[in-house]
Amino acid sequence: MAHDIVIRGGQIVDGTGSGPVQGDVAIDGGLITAVGKVDGRGKREIDAQGQTVTPGFVDIHTHLDAQIGWDPHCTPVSWHGVTTALLGNCGVTFAPCRPGDKEVLAGMMESVEDIPRQAILSGLPWNWEDYGGYLDAIEGLRPGINVTGLVGHSAVRFYVMGERAVEEQATEDERRQMARIVGEALDRGAVGFSTNRFAPHTLPDGRPIPGTFADPAELVEIARAVGPRGGIMQAVGADFDVLKALADQGGSRVLFSYNVGPDGSLAGQRRSALETLCAGAGRDMTAVAQVRSSGLVFGLQTSLPIATRGEAWKALRAMPFAQRLATIDDPVKRAVLIEEAKQLGFPVILGASIEKVFHMGDGPVPDYAAGESCQLLAMAAARGEHWIETFMRMNLATRGKVLYTLRMFNPDMNGLSHLISSRNVIPGLGDAGAHVSQVMDSGWSTFILSHWVREKGLYSLGEAVRRMTSAPARVLRLSDRGVLAPGMRADVNVFDASKVSELHPEVVHDFPGGATRYIQKSVGYRATLVNGEVSVENGEFTGARAGRVLRHQSTQHAH
């Protein structure tokens, strides 16, 4: 028989944790119909000789809620094998939303996630009020990848309480209203609810976003609407007592962000505490962690966290890139900037300072795990320079294209490796769609394949693929995705495991209004299929937009 597509002769890594097995994959009508030896020809054949064939990757921590409105392919994750993404993390969503409140929610998202407010307001249709209506609107945009969503605490709280949501506790009646609205969101397709208790996430006026300091009883009340429906409670910044309450008192499955912290020597303790938490009787709890040191990518093209109180640097930050470059080209102006930086220094940001600044390298791929030879202070010492002189010299040599990373989170990669090898951790936390001018971690899946599998051997290829496919699919209860088997949806990657790598971040201005963001492409991916259609081929989009909004099916209605 003839098949729609046959992926021929690849090393199949099926997503279950098993190692590679050579064979073919047949696809018909958007479904996998055969795995192994396929005799029939395909209307289209993809030669996978020397390639690895896996399920599409599932990204369970994104903020693509706005970007999907003007970028249906959801770049950059679609260049890195992601075929399904979870929206709505960290409590900030665009629904529910009363007609007059869209600017409030847009401003909140800009302040928390660095997504430009004007791009949000102009790039989305804003033709909904409840969360189900938001999903309807996304469906109408014909996404290029599959998406599913969480309804956010901040939006729900503001919808119920108005301005009181920011600083006051909810009444019992308001808690019940919130739980009812969240339950209705799950009935319309949300896979769960997200909340944010991370104090540095603030409104534009500096106050905490709604829900940051809400009484945990409010979250438990909401969890009692989420749990019986089979949904998940996602949290960032919540302590273990809150997470336990959501699981034990609220009866919900729990997904939460977790990292090593600044002291890598505590990785063992943090892993042990995590595993004890997750092992509690009847608990279904999963942590998601970043896969590398991260925090801020900066250079002359984007943010310049240098001498933040200095007048010359303030003026430089206000300039467009071409004018910045012309300014440092001028010896007199450059000397003023250098002297001001020597006087005022580099700020401490979330505990990280100049000692944590590293050059990302000038090879074909960024060196995220670089040692002291790429530390800015060490590079300066080797040349007998002050670090700001090194910074200026490198910018002049590259015409302002050089990039640095400030390792605010997980600076100790050895400690991180210990944490992310835990059975309770899904590696990811790329934050795609957020912090678009500040950091670029959307290539997390490619980094796992290139660094943690190929270079370090932390995971076998089979185990790495499991953690990027069937494991997150289980968390989202996507029973028809995440494994290459007959009857499953045909979300598939074909790539060269010996070559797959991230390329350097690039600065582009392709958001509405020309707003700045980082993108990051990849090498080594032969093809990515979404629902049986080739979406990306050799790094280029084919024009296919076969993604779907994957709606949660409530197991029962809570009362």
C-alpha cells in the first residue's frame, strides 16, 4: 500500500526511553501507521539514513501566549524540534479579561516577562473574555505547532477582585468565584492553572502581581476545582509547604519550577529535598529545571547593564544600535564611557555580578559551558586591561556584535547535572516567548542533545528523548503524543545526533512595532513534522501550519 509519508532507514528512538533501533516510520492522515520495516512506498519519502528519528519535543514552560498572535510558527522553539508547547505559565495570561482590562494584563505581561506591551495589544485580536474564548482565538490563528494552555492566577484574581487583587486578600465568596472560573476554563480546554509567588515579578508600578502573597487557602480552593478535572497546578516561586498543600489538600497534580541556586555545592541537598517532596503518598508532582547557566545575554545590540547610574551610559542605552556603535567609535566619547564604568562598575543582579559575566565565544556555536578562559575578568587580566576596556575592544573588533552572558541562575553546571538527572525533573524551562530582549534559552532541547548527551553523556539518547517527549506529554495528559507507535499523532523529528547544535543568538526587530528580540537557529535538523505535515525542513519553514490547540478533557466536573 502507498502511505502519505515514509521516513526511511533512520535510527528510531521512540520516546519510551529505549535506545535506537533502525527502521522506518509510515504516516497516514496525520497518524503514525507503522514503525519498523515498512514495505509500501510513501507519496513522499524522507531519507533518514544516518539520522535519528524521534517524537516531536514537548516544551512545558513557555510564554508564547502573545507571540503566537503574529508568529504562528512560534520561533525559535520550532527550529529546535518542539512540536507542542504549553502556554500560560507563571500566573500571567490574557484571559479571563473584561473588555476594559486588556491594557492591565498587557502591562503585567510586559513587566513580568519582557514582552513589549504595544506588541501584545496590537498583535492579538483581543476578541475573548473567558479562557475558552482565548483558546478559540488562538485556534483561528492556525498555529504552526500544537499548543495547550494554563489559565493564570493573576488574570483570574484581577477579573474577580479588580484593583483589590493586587494587595488585598480575597473573601470566601471571591475564592469560590475564582475556583468556579478556573473550573470553567478547564471545561473549555485549559489543562490547568498557574500561579506565581516570586516577589521580584511585579506590575509596572513596582507592586507585586496579583496572587503573589495570596493566602494559600485560596490556592487550595482553586486546586479543589482543578484536581477532580484531572488538571495540573503550575507554580513558580512557591515554597514546599504550598506545593504540598496543593497536592495533599487540593488533590491536584503539581508542576513547578526548580533550580540549583547560586551555590552548586547544595545541589545534592536540593535534589534530595525534591525527591522527598515528590515521593509523598498519592502525590503526582513534577519539577521542571533549566538545562544550563542562564540569566541575561547582553551586548551593544541589546541591554547594557553597566554603570547603570552613569549619565554617559544612560545616554548610550537610549540610542539605537547604529548610534551606539558610532559613539564607541569616537575615542573621546569612548574614554568617557570607560571612565564612568570604572567608577560605577557592573551592578549586582539577583546575586550575580561581574564575576559571572562570560563571553559566549566566537566559534560557530555558543559556548554556554565555557570555563575561566571566557570569563570577562579573566580575559581582561590576561591582557592587562580593565574589564570595560576588554568589553570595548571586543565590541570594536566585532562591530558591536559580541555577546556576553551573565550567569545569574545555575552558575555551577556540575551541580545542575546532579539535579537534572533526578527522576523527578523534566529538563526545559526555556521561557520561549518571554524575556525576549534579555535572554535566549529556547534552544534547550538542542542543548540537551549536544551538551548533556553528546558531550557529557549525562543522559543516554533514549533517556534524553524520553524526558523531552513522553515524560512531558504524560504531565499534560497528551495520551496520543510523545511516542513513535502506530495510532499516535505524527509529531516527528529527524536529525543528525552527531551534529545537532544551537547557533549563536541573533538580534532581530520582527515584533509588532519593530521591537527588539533575540532569536536562535539550529543546525542538524533534517525535518520536523507536526500532525503528519513537514513543518520545518533543513532549518526552513515549508509553509505548512498544521498545529492544533490541544484542549484538556475534564475527567469530571467539580462541585
